[in-house]
Amino acid sequence: MEAVELPTTTKPPTNPKKLTLLPLIFLIYFEVAGGPYGEEPAVKAAGPLLALIGFLVFPFIWSIPEALVTAELSTAYPGNGGFVIWAQQAFGPFWGSLMGTWKFLCVVINIATFPILCVEYLEKLFPVLESGWPRYVTILAFIIILAIINYIGLTIVGYVAVILALISISPFVVMTCFAIPKIRPGRWIGLGQKGVKKDWSLYFNTLFWNLNFWDNVSTLAGEVENPHKTFPKALLVAVIFTCLSYLIPLFAVTGSVAVDQSLWETGFHAEAAKIIAGNWLKIWIEIGAVLSAIGLFQAQLSSSSYQILGMAEIGVLPKIFAYRSKKFNTPLLGILVSTGIVLAVSYLDLEVIIAAANFLYSLGMLLEFASFVWLRRKFPELRRPYKVPMGLVGLVLMCLIPSAFLLFVMSIARKMVYLISGVLTAVGIVWFFFIKLCRAKRLCQFNSNQFQEDQY
């Protein structure tokens, strides 16, 4: 059986501006991390030693396998749509569509948290933003302005990501330098305060939340210059940079600051900066947090909008969703749909919904690992410009450890998370059959390829 080539673009422009290595590295960085903001609850949950071990070990059992899967499959199928294409090629249109639903929903829900995070940091400087119409208008303005930047072009977003990353990580470099003389290595081996129970759910969810979404960049594969060479290099550098951006500040702060374990909430790094160097550094880190949230928003909005475009290019969605702006060559409808859902979700209580988004992401990743292994078995002769240097048994073992972790994360979810995830999955299944009906009745125009014609 031979692999079927899928279209990478609907109508390529004459001189498209493609993503090069440097902006791609920082787009991946913002798809995943955006800096050490948000790593602090790991210390609260399990103490300094286990937090440090977690951020040292977790990349090897989760980040690196996911990055390797992304590198191989993005170069084998260098088209927009990424993981949707992989699941469709492995198991057929139904699973490709369901993968698209799971991944899209979890990403747009995740995106909705970033404007809120921006406002929560800004309200420390401007208390008027704590509630009421100033807060809501500020969130709305953030979303609209950043969506417009996305519309202007992916290349612009990529270079903005470079600038935002350098500015947002710089205060942590300064804080680390100030912290070095104050470090007491014995603090690193602390297992937490006596009488404080370990919160394993918070611990693992913190690690998971801060080190996932490596595959999001695959939905931009059709926009990358020479993806066969660029993707593996960008992922390698991004993994190293991301891990260091978490570990170095965590070593610096846990080694130099002795405070009650309960204070290690999200945002504690800013308080630690004040203790280490003064209020000026605290303000700098809070500004960096806002810039980091902007970078995360931009990168993930790009991913979700190009996912919609890619799904239309391979016929999973109606052809109209593949429409690009004539002026900027960006996925106009993808940006509008993603932004509209983000606007709706931004004003909801996000705690349980975010947990459900993590659950959907876990389902999608289990399907992604299965697709990766099955494609190696199904299409052993498929051209893979980058290939994970393992046989089938090795690949299965590589994917088993992160898959076991996904199942563990799903097993500790609350009943409400199961309910919401089940409802959203049901919506995705209904959506697939609705699209199938539209195709059969010719209610919409679809792009087609031989693979889909054989399956429908």
C-alpha cells in the first residue's frame, strides 16, 4: 500500500513569505512555554527537589518524544493541518476529523487564558482593571489587536515572537545573576515543609501544562521554508531553550529564597525578584509576563487558524475555510473563527473548562502517538526526510511512557471534566457526520484528494 500525497496549499501565491529557522524556533517556544511563568505551583505541590527533578526528567519522557514525532511527521507530510493529516492518513477521515476537533478546541480554550493573564498582571500596576467594564474592554482590546497582527502575516508574528521572547526572558537572566551569591545548595534538596501533603494532581498538571503543545507547530508546516531541514533543527533548539528557561530560574529562586511553601503560586517569581533584587525587578518580570502572554496568544492563534486552513485544504472542512487574504496571504476565516471562539470563552469561568481542554489534548495525543506508530507500519517506504532512528519496537516503547502519563492525567480528572469532555467529543462526532452529509448532498464545495475519495 502506498502513501497518498496530500495538497500543501490551495493556491500558492507567487512569492510567499516563508518562515525561516529563527522565527520558527521562537514560535515553537511560545507554542509551549513563553518563559518560566507558571512553573511555580510545582514547588507548592511537592517541594523544591521534586519540582527540579520534574523539570529535569519530564522533557525526556514527554517533550522529546512529542518533538521527535512532530519532526518526523511534519517533514513526511509538510502541509498545513499537521496532526489532522497524520490521523487521517493512519486511520481514515473520521479520526482525522475527531483529531481536528479535539486539538482545535483545546488550543482555542488555552488561547483564551492569555488575555486574562495579561490583565491579571496589569491590574497589579493599574488596580482599575480588577473588575467592571475597564477589565472587559481591556481583554477585548487585547484579543482584537493581537488578531489583527496575526492577520498581517505569519512572518511578522514569527519575528515579533523573537523580540517578545528576548525581552520576556531577560529579567530572569538578571534575577539569576543577582541570586547566585545568595544560593544555598541545601535548599534544592528540600522535599517540602513538614505536615504539608503532596498535591500530585497539581504537580503533574503543572509539568504537563508547561511542557506540552510541541505538535502545534505542525499545522504551520506548509508555511515553513525548506521544512525537511528547518523543522528538526528548530525543534531541537526550541526543546533545549525551553528546558533551560524553566530550569535556570527555578534553580536560582529555590536556592536563594526561603519562604513558606504555600506562597509558591503562579506569579511567585515576581515576588522572588523583589526579595532578591528589589521592586524594580518585580515590575520588570510582571511586564515580561504580559509580553510572554502576548507571544503565547500570537503563536497559538497562528496554529489554530492554520489548522482550520489545513483541514479545508485536505477536504475535512468546506473549501471556503481555505480562503487566504489576498493582501497578506493569511487564513482569514481561520483567524475569524478562532478569534470568535476565544472571545466567547474569555468571559467564562475557565478552571473546569481548561481541565477539560487538557483532557481533550490527552485524547488527541494518544491518537497522535498511535498514528505515528501505525504510519511507520502502514507506509514503511514513505519518504521521511527526518526519521526517528528506531525500529517499530523502539517507537512503541518510546510512545508507551508518555501515553501512560496521559492515561494517568486523565484518570485523576474530576467527574465534571469527564462530562464536558464527553459532550465536546460527541459534538465532534456529530460534526463529522454533518460534514459528511454536506459532502454527499453537495451543500458545500470541498477540496478533494484520492485518499479521501477512497474513504468516504
